[in-house]
Amino acid sequence: MPKPRPTASCVPTSNSRLGVSLPPPMEHRQHVIHIWLMLLPALLLLLAFTHWPVVSTLFDSFHSTPKGVRASVWVGLDNYRVMLDDPVFRKALANNLWFAGVTIPLSIGLALVMALWVNERMAGRALLRMAYFTPTVLPMIAVANIWLFFYTPQYGLLEQVSGAMGLPAQNWLGNPTTALGAVTLVAVWKEAGFFMIFYLAALQGMNPSLREAAAIEGASRWTFFRRVQWPLLMPTTVFVLVNAFINGFRMVDHLFVMTRGGPDNASTLLLYYLYEVGFSFWDTAYASAITVVLVAILAGVALLQFFVLDRRVHYQ
Amino acid sequence: MSHTTQQRLAFNEPGWLDTLAAWLLGLLWLLPLVYAVWTAFHPAEFSTRFELSAPLTLNNFRRAWEAAPFARYFFNTTVLTGMILVTQLVISTLAAYAFARFRFRGRNLAFALVLVQLVVMPDLLVVANYKTMAQLGLVDSLLAIGLPYFASAFAIFLLRQTFMSIPKELDDAARVEGAGALQILWRVYVPLARPVYIAFALVSVSFHWNNFLWPLIVTNSVNARPLTVGLQVFSAVDQGIDWSIITAATLLSAAPLLIAFLLFQRQFVQSFMRAGIK
């Protein structure tokens, strides 16, 4: 094998010996300028509204909130110390972990079952698909209004049904033990149909001969699912999982209508608490610290996906 | 042989139990919407009483429309989603093209910087972005709601993938004929990526039509409030909780997307699928 010849840039030129790198040909330089001009709007906007905010949030979280004439001063980790002792923050974090821990597996599980159903030749398949998917296109705020009515004590639909069955009256959203569960259910309802779409797309992309082979082998439906469909759906599951995780920390719109985080913070979530601290109490420094925690959680998940899940998953 | 055929049929056909369960779940999924439609189209006294003889009415919609500036909210949301979509498409088309077709120093770093937004979404950075908007004097404007979303990492990623799959020969052929980079982008790449543009547009419009938290934070008057925020302000005011009016307002604000979805169901579902497969 011939030795690789040094490329042009490695060859010392008279210019580089003088400490000046060789300028690219005129045409090429213009080319590079064009490329960066195409990228410029996107990069500038991202810099201004994604990268800079991350940096400034981190910076603010180590400072105090400016109040009137008192400028903000460096307080080190004080905001984070306050956070550790803040019962509402701890409640919001615990609630959020519970909320994410329930919505993620439940919505993904339901999505998978829905997709397996509507992928088959079933009576009214198109209608079912529509029924499952409809919540996705409805605004969460509007949906929350409807569910609020659903849960209303005394004359809400849920109460009428449970009353007819002779069950005791319940105030689902007003009771600290049921409020979080009630808002979690809404999230599952909203999300399952959305995730179903991705599973459905993957199922439809599967080679039909796999199914025929399994049928000839006499495999049961369960075996076919476990040995063939489920492994092939793995990349989709990872994709859906990451989305479900992000949404688990982002979906708070319904709280504004249904519970306002109450009663007694029983249903508050991190982003909702962040909103309250930042825009009801106007404690921007503390709100920045909460933002840092939220961003850290989501970035952690992204890195985990990138470095662990993606490597373990078998791609076709 | 007949044994195998039978088995294959049984294998493909879901049992009656599946069908029953699927339909029960489907009904459960539609129930809130059906309930809302019932309440909105009947007089208030029937909002929790289900009688088939109950008279139908459009009165609740009329009263909701008069009780809040919904016309203005509709206008704001339409302008907002349109503005965001157009800027997103232009900005990400240019960026995606640069990433897909050119090699240049710093490309990987620039692309990584773009991808950051997939995880650290504008929804989370509300405190810092509010500060920026206040400094720019943009608080309570449609522009302030849209700005953080104009550059979309998702769109750039999606279009880059699409552009990369377009054969380079088409590119070269156009270049031989003397077309410049932008001309090639416009004449070759954009038309070929049409389905992806439609997919992204539907996803973007449904996201921004429904977006709530950031618009709530950055607006404080009817001038800039989109539908979602207007609806929340409207239903939060305790007016003896007239459910029929609130559900009417709720359906009103969801109607454009819902109707579009019912009409173009297939397109919607396929678009969401396409946007999800990377």
C-alpha cells in the first residue's frame, strides 16, 4: 500500500512559514460566507433564546433577586440551599416524579395496545384511530375545562356515574389524596393517542412475511408479539420514551384550569411551581434555580438516551 | 393444509374480545368530547341531565362569543401561528440546506448547538426569555410570543434528513445549467421535500395553536392574548360557573383544529407519523 501523501494543508507554504495561513481561493471564501449567511438567522435566534437564556439562568441562580433599588448580589449556592429546605419545592419534585412515573409507562403501554389493535383488520378501525388520536389536536387548556366539568362534585359526570352505582360522593380535585391522580389521568388521556401514531407507523413498516412465517410456525399471538414485534419496535419505544419523559416535565397547562397546584400543593408540578415563583411571587433568582434543576433533569435524560439507550437498542 | 390456513386467519383476525375492548377504550377516549358537545348544544338546565328530548340550541355559543373578545383572540392566534410557521419554514430551510449539502469547518459544532433546543425547549426558559422581552420592550406583543420559536431545531433536523436523502446528481445537473445555490434550493430541494413541509406545518400549527404557558406569561392584555390564554382568563372568572357557556367557549377555541383534523384525518395522522420517524 502506498504511503498516504501529505494533503495540501500539511505542506508548508511560504505563507505559513511567515505565520500567516494560506488564504483559500477567492471563490471558496465566498462560498463559506454564503454557507454561514444561510445559517445565521437560525443560529442567532437560537443563541438569543436558547443558549444565552441557559447561561443567564445559571448566572442568575447564583444571585439574589433585585428588589427596588437593591441590586442583585452574588449569593453563591443560597438559592439552592433554600430549595432543599423548601417544602413546596420538595412536594413539587415528588409530585412530578410520581406524575412522570405514572404517565410515562401508562401512556406508552396504552399507545402500544391501541396501535396493535388499529393495525389489525378490525371493525370500525378508522373511527377508532380517530377516537384515540383526537385528544392530541385539542388544546390542553380546552381539554382541562372539559375534564374539570367531568370531575365536578355533585353534578359532574363522574359523580353521577359513581352516585348511580351507590358509591360515596367524592371531590376528586378538591381532595389532596386524589387531586394528583385526577390530573395525571388527563395527561395519560392526552398523550396515549399521540404515541400510538409512532407505534402504528412502525408496525405498518414491518415486513408482512414475518407474520406469515410466524403463522406457519404456529406461533401464538403473544409469542409473535414478544419475539418479533416488540424487539422490532424497540427504536420506536426509545423515541417515544424520550418524548414522554420530556412531556412529563413540561405538561402543566391543565393545572392552571383544574387545580392551580392545589389543594395545599397536592397537585403542583415543577414547571407550575416555577411559574408561580417567577411570575406570581416575582422571585426571579429562585425561579432561575428551579429552571436549572429542570434543565438538568431533561439534559440528563437526553445524555442517557444518547449514550446508553441508543447503543443497546438493536436497529434494523 | 386447511389447518394452516385456518390458523393463519385466526392469527390475523383480532378476536371479538379485542374488538370489544378496543371500542370500549375508544368510547372512553371520546367521552369528554361527547360530553362537551352535549352540554354546549343544550340549554343550561340539561347540562347534567341527559334526556334525548332535550331541545338543541346555539344560544350558548352566542353568549360565549359576546362575553369575551373571542374574535380578537381568534385573530391573534391565527396571525401568531401563521407568523411562526412562515419564519420557521424560511429559517430552517436555509439552515437545513447548509447542514445537508456543504462541508465547512465548525459544521458539527454548529449542528450540535442547534440540537440543544430539542431538549432545552423555550417552554422551560421562560424566566430568562421574559427578561429579554422586557429589555426589548416587546412584552405583550405577538412578536414576543413567537420569537423564541422562530428557529426550530426540530424543523432543521427534519429538513436536513430529507435534504440529505435527495440524490446529489440533481444538484449537479442544476449547477451545470448555471443555477446558484439558492436557486437550486428553491427549484430542486423545496419541491421534493413537499410532504415533509406539510407534515411539519401541521405539527407546528397544532403545537402553537394550543400553546399556553409562554403566551400567558408574556401577554397581559386582549391585544396580544391568543385563544388559549383568552379561554383560561374567561373560564377562570367565576360567573356562577355556567358550564354550558364555558364548554361552548371551549369548543369554539378547539373547533378550527378539530374540524381540520376531522376533514383531513389521514393527512394529519400521516404527518405526525412522518414527523416522528427520523
